Amino acid sequence: MVKREGMRMRLTRALPLFAVLLVGSAKADEVKLPFLAVYEPIMAPSAKAEAMRLKVDPLELSRQTEEGLRGTRRFVIFERSKEVLQGSVMREQDLAQSGMAAGNAAALGKLSNVQFIVQPAITALKIGSTFVPVDEFPGHSRRNDSGTITVTFKLLDTTTAELKFQTTQTAGFSSGGGVVAEQGGGVGAETYPNLAREVALKGVNAIVNYVYPIQVIRVQAGDLFLNRGEGSGLKLGEIWTLNSAGEDLIDPATHESLGASETPLGSVKIVRIGPRFSVAQPVGKLSGAVKEGDVLRPVSSSQK
């Protein structure tokens, strides 16, 4: 029991303070998850014009982000789509208050507040094809398809409006479409969902890795078991920096916890990815012993 409590304290200390929130009437030993909602994307003028030209739904980005965050099982996600709330949730609450329905599941007619908002902003969007004439085949062109989307994801505290975390992610593709006889057609709106899904996954992984760092949950015969599984952004063969988690660092001026101190131990390689956890192994000799609660960080550009 003492060992379990010690592990829980180390894991909790390694998280940013805002990640430790009480959900409903949860017991003290239950996992405490942040309440979070994803808002519809803000769009730069050029991105909005491109979305209108393609006739795509920008809300696809919010839906993909919601789906990704929900899939991590590390947040309590609340709906913030006006269309869904007005068309479904509020209609059910109205029905409950009318007295025509049994039970009181929606009788209060109130929506829960959230502590944090994920606000995506599409700063760039471009999808289309280019055609370059082929000299040796008059009347023919070489078609090239491409698309790119750039999104800034902001994690905001709804109480203070403090910007807790921000990351800018880009997704794209480029491929040759072969030689064509006419300069028409090409890629368009059908590629947008895949772009939205790819950039949303990158944003989700960045947010999750900030709120819940990748940590060692067990050390066994040279294998390091990690608290990340499929769909978490980890890839087989990736190299990460392993850091030994130490004591909390406290800002002497504000008395705010800055997180646990970290001492680099060396590099590890992802060798197995399971549904709910993964396994890494050291690359070369580590500079110290590995323990539960130690943290993995991306390899910096200077280390690659």
C-alpha cells in the first residue's frame, strides 16, 4: 500500500497543477481528469476564403480534435457545438422540465462548465493541383497535387483566461498525378478530412504530452513500460530522451510549482506499442538507474 501511494505521489507531482482536478464526487483514490471542451476553429482570412472555395466544413477540425482527445481517456470532454447543444441536449432538457418524461436526468436544465478550452486557429489552408506543360507531348501537362493546413492549438484556463499551452502544427501532402491531356480536375475538398485528422492528431499529442508527460510505469528486465499506447503518437523505432524525475521546483517569488526537476539519463527506443501501454529499451548505457515516474521527452534538434 505504501509503495502504491508513493508511486501515485510521484506521478501526480510530475503533472502540471491544473491536471489534478476532481471529477464529480470521485473518491480520493480515483483518477482525477480535467474538464475540457473543444471550440470551433478561428480562421485567418486566407484560410476562410480557401475553405469557402473548396466548400469544406471547418468544424471537421474540431470534431477530429475532440475525437482524438476523447480517445486518450485522459480528459472529460464536453460538447460545445451550438448545433448539437440546441438540437439535442437542450431539447432533452426542455422535455424533462415539461413533466412529460419520467426520471430527472436532465431536469436541472443546466450545462456543466469546463476548466479548460482547446481553441484551434487555422492560420493557413491550401489544397489544389498545378499543371506544367510537357514539351515532348504537346497539349499534355504534368499534374501535381498538394495540400497543406497549419493550425495553432491554444489551451486556455476558463477561470483566468491564462494561456496554459500553445502549439502550432502543420500537415500536408504532395504527389504527382501523372501526365494528363487536359488541365482540369485535380484534388480538392475530398482531401480535407484527412488533412484535418492528421493535424488534429499532432495537436492532441502535443497537448497530452504537456498535460501528461510520457512516463515510465514499470521497469522489468531492461524493458521500460510507458503510459502510452496505440493512437498516442508514438512510433516504433523512435528515439526519445529519458529523464530522471526529481523533486518539485518552486518559484520563490510566486510559490508556484514549476514541475519536477529532470536529469537526463540517456536515450531510449520505442520497441513495442500496445493498445494501452508501450515498451522502450535503452540505446547504449544510461547514466543512472531508471525508476517509476521518470519522464520521456522528444529528442532536441541538436541531439538528432
